[in-house]
Amino acid sequence: MTTITAAENASAVTGRKREPVKGSRSSTTTALLMLLPAGILLITFLLIPIGLTFGLAFTNARLISPRPAEFIGVDNFVRLFADDTFWASLRNTIIFAAVIVPVQSACALGLALLVNVKMRGTNFFRTVYFLPVVTSMVVVSMLWLFMYQKNGLINQVLLKFGIDGPDWLGDPHTALLAIILMSAWQAMGFHMVIWLSGLQTIPGELYEAAELDGAGNWEKFRYVTWPGLRATRTFILITITISAFALFTQVNIMTQGGPLDSTSTVVLMAVRTGFQQQQTGYASAISLVFFVLVLAVTLVNRYVTRDKDAR
Amino acid sequence: MKLTTTKRVAVGLLAAALPLSMAACTKGGSSSSGGAGGELTMWTHNAGNKAELAAITNIVNDYNKSQTKYKVKIQAFPQDSYNQSVVAAAASKKLPCILDIDGPNVPNWAWAGYLAPLDGLDAALSKYLPTVLGKWDNKTYSYGYYDVALVMVTRKTILDKYGIRVPTVDQPWTKDEFTAALKKIKASGDFANPLDIATSFTGEWWPYAYSPMLQSFGGDLINRDGYKTAEGSLNGPKAVEWATWFRSLVTDGLVPLKSGADPAKDFINGKSAILYNGTWTAVDTRKAFGKDTLFLPPPDLGNGPKIGGGSWQWGISQNCSDQAGALDYMKFAAQDKYVASVARDTNNIPATDAAAAQVKGYEKGGENQVFLDYAKKFAVLRPVTPGYPFIATEFTKTAQDILNGADPKTALDQAVKDIDANQKSNGYFQ
């Protein structure tokens, strides 16, 4: 019961935010109280592990060992930067992100525009496009694993057009592409919904005005829709980038990083090193590099989007 | 108005959900206990293996009925995630009292202090096959009910059709004979795969199944004299020869780069002429082909045929609060009748001669006698060093890369470098 009261207070706070602040002490206390659960969760599961990662990265700590961890300076990083698998993983991660961000967001926008038209049956298509999102990634990966086989569904379809498809996941040249396609397919329904919410915040009058001015479909998209989606765009860019860098599940199930490291990713490498090979210290070093990488990308993202907001 | 109501409800729900999820977290944290109030927790990797789980459950039920002091409780895990679950539990000191362990991992866990030695079982265990006992530092930490032999499964009619000699324990195929036979089958075009070595299996299968081939060439995973370096063993001329041959199986079209999800089924359906697999396939293949089925020794690739030794074994954990109880169960479960029942239900090689006599097929002159011969004659233990789990992952990755076309020497050199670095950074596990 107390939580509900607190919630009511909180909604009162949000409702009042544009008025001059009155009785702010009690609302600050409420706000802090509301923050507490999330704060505790963040500290235990985010800040403390990150702090530990910083420390462990400079030791030779291992998962199973009676020997205490020793401080070994930057040895882990020297070893990491001399490791071919790491560079392959980094390259794959960057390629994955660079391809999936534009492809997935563009496809999602396309879908959103399609299901945004006022027509009967759009709800059916919305549901269909959203289905892969509510399916677990593990299940999706298993299904596509079968579809990608040498004599799987995809190659059978290609065969109808006279194309002899490759062994998608077994060939170093096509494995990463196959994973990119499947990941984009799985996640784009989610971003479609976000684009859709963005589209529906654009007032209809703007389109009517544009139509009066004689704008065609393309002009309406270019000068009304696109500018109207600025905030949505930023959000989508950031969420896709972050999830792209964290690529792990699909690869772990479908290829385990093979063949010849062609689908290995930084996160996969960290998990493999940390759990299967039991090298906690080295895995921490990998995670630290990953952290810096994501931080850098986020800062660039922030810089780009802040620039536009100021305009 | 409507909007604000919805908002209120949403915020309220959210606020209520948070403490709930916190509660779920704390509950999840304390789910496994070592062994309190006479209850002994037992972990097994058998969740996906009905027959073996049932056999173990039988022993546990018998034990729980035989006395009133302790009660063993089974928790089954799927094999794929079992090792990681145990390692994670070990790191947080939440290991169960009794657990099963894949044989080659025993030295690692014993060295780390997670397993307790099996004191007072020496007399019972002296009758076991040496490959089913997990030892480290002159102490026995685990025993298994069975061993498994690796065999080349095929049919007499196939070999006869192509004029291929049936090899025996004393006269296995030579490397040239083996390759010639595969090429002959390939040339006929009757089979999609002349040989299937089950490359679709993951995890421990790779070192278990393919490092014996390396050893048959004369190489090894590590130099077993002191376990200090893999230099010369894993990247010497013999090892490179193995790697080149291994890759040539794929490039010559004798072995599929990636096997189907169930290689035994492919063999039964006539897709593959010869199947390289563990003796666990004996039941299904015999059901399909009866007396026509042959279980042949692996070829002699230069240094005699080799097969992997050591399978899943049972041990007790150091942090079990009731060591006496765990040991009591281990003693009870080590009886010959249980060795016989588990081996029978899993179709594996019984670990004691007394049990073998009770399992159909393993009696003198029985149809499975040959498996026991292979296990006794060709079995090589995987390196007995706490560094083994690392060696295993390193070898798996290297062998996969080689099969996919990586340069043999470069790939093996890298593996040697990594393995040596790991042995060294652990002070050679002294």
C-alpha cells in the first residue's frame, strides 16, 4: 500500500514540474525513496562489477585456483593486443555494428511506414512483424541454424531460382553476413514499434498543410516526417548501437565464433576466456577494452545528437 | 483524464514490481545448500539423458531406503551448461555434496580444492578399470561406473562389397589401408559421406575423439613429462602431419566438414558408410542392422590405435558440510550391482569385471567383449594436469580451425604458445 502512495506522490511530482517548486523537501525525499530500489540494483549489478573489472584486469586472477591473484601490471593488455583472435573479434564486432545500425533501422522505418497507413488489417501486420521480438533469441537462433544448413530451407528456396547456396554458417565468407541478416530480422520489429510511436506524434495538420502546398509523398516524408522523427532517431541509433556491440547469443549458439574466427565477437571472447578457460583476469581486461569501446561510441553518439538538439 | 489514470496505474505497477524483482533475486541466491539436516544434494549432468538419470535415481532411491540418517536429493542439469554451472557454484562456494565430473576435469577441481579425496574406498576401487578413476597427487578423487570406447561403426556387407579387409584388435587398419578404403567408397558414389566423424558434437567431444588420432600419429596435447610444455608434442612434425591429414579428410571429400545433428541417424539411414563414434551408438545401430553391424578398432595412424579413456565420474565436494554422509553414499553406490545397472542402462563398458559378468554382452565371448578389449588395450587418458580444461578448449578451437583450412603449423604453434603460457602462469600447478 505504501508503494502505491509513493507512486501517487511521484506522479504528482511529475505533474508539477513546470510550476515553481513548493514544499520541495518532502518531494525530494519521495524522489530519493523512489530512486532507492533502482539505485541499489544499479550499484550491486553495475557499478560494483565494473569496479571489480577495473581491478581484476591488472591481475592474473582465475576462476578456479587455490593461488591468490597477483598484480601483473599491463601484461593482460600486452597479451590481448598481440592476440589475432582479439583483432578478428574486434573487426567482426565493428562490421556487425556498422552494417546492422543502418540496415536494421532503415528496415524498421520501412515497416513502420507500411503499418502506419490507415487501412484495414494493419494490426495484423503489426503483430506479425513484432512476433520475432517476443520470441527468445535462443529459439530464433536454433531455428535459423536449421534454415541456414547446406540443405536447409533457405538453400532450397534459392535452388528454385537456380542458385546453389553456400553452407551459410560453415563458410568464413558468409557466416557473419548470415548472422547479421538473422539478427536484423529478429530485432527490427521492436524498432518498428518505436518508429511507429514517433510517427504518431507528428500532427496530422502538418501533412494537410504540406498537401495544400502541393507536396508529393516523397516531399512529405523528407520535410515533415523525417524532421519530426528527430528524437526517435537518436533513441533508435543509440539502442541499436549498444545492442549491436553486445552481440553474443546468436554467435554462441550458431557458430561459437567459428569458422576461423569469422564470427567471433569481443563479448564472446570475454565469456569464453572467463568461463571455459577460467582466466578471470584476462577476461576482465577484454571487458575493460570493450567498456572503453562502448564508452567512446556513446560519447560520439552523444556529441552528434547534442549538436542537433542545440539547433 | 483517462491518460492520467493509465499513467498512475502504470507507475503504481512499476513501483510494485521493483520490490518483487528484488525479492526474486534474494531468493535465487540461496537456492542451493551443501548438505544440512542430513540432506545431501547431488548434481548430475544427465538432465537430457533419461536412461542414465533413471539408473542414478535408482541408486539414490535404494540408498535413501537403506538407511534413515541421510537423504540424497538429485538435481539434474543439461550437459551443455553443466561444467559452467559447477564452476560458477564452486566460485561462490555453493557446490553440492555429491557431483559428477567429466574424468579429465578431476585434476583441475582437485587441485583447486573443490573435491575431497575418497578416503576409505581403496579396497572397493582397486577392482575398477584404471581409466575410470580420477586421480591427482596420488589420491583418488572420483570413480565412474563405466568407460566408453571409440569405435569405427560400419556394416560387414559394406566392407565386403568394396573388398575391404575387416580389421581386428591385433591387426587394425593402417593409415594407407584406411585412406584407400575411404577413397574406394567415395569413388563408388554410393554414400554421401564415406566417413562421418561427428564434427557436429561440441564441447569435450573434440579433444576426446580427435586427440587420440593425434596420439596415434605420435603427437600429444602436451609433453606428459612434468606437464611443463606442449612444445614439440602439439606442434612437432608428427602433430603437423596429423593436422594435414585431418584437413585432407575434408578436402578429399571423405568426411563432411560439418556432420548432421545426429550422425548415428545418418549412418543408419545409409548416408555414411563408416561412423566414428562412442560405443553408446551400439544399441541403435544393432537394432538397425543386427549381426551385420561391425564395431572396428580405430586405424593405426603410425603409433598404434588410440582411443580416449575416462568418462563421467562421481566425487564429493570439499565444502560439503557432511563429508561422512557423502562418503557413506559413495561407498554404498560403488557396489558391483550398481556398476552393472548403470553400465547396462547406458550401454557402456562396466568398470569392474564382476559387473561385466552381470551385463549381457560383456560375459566371456559376449558381443560387447571387444569394447572391453579396446578400452584395456588402446585407451589413453587425457593429460592428467589441472591445466586440462584450458588445453581442451584450446585444442577444440585449433582443431576446428584446422578442419576449416587454417595453416596447420601456425594454428598449432599458437595453441602451444597459449597452453605453455597458461601452465607457466599457474606455476605448473605445483
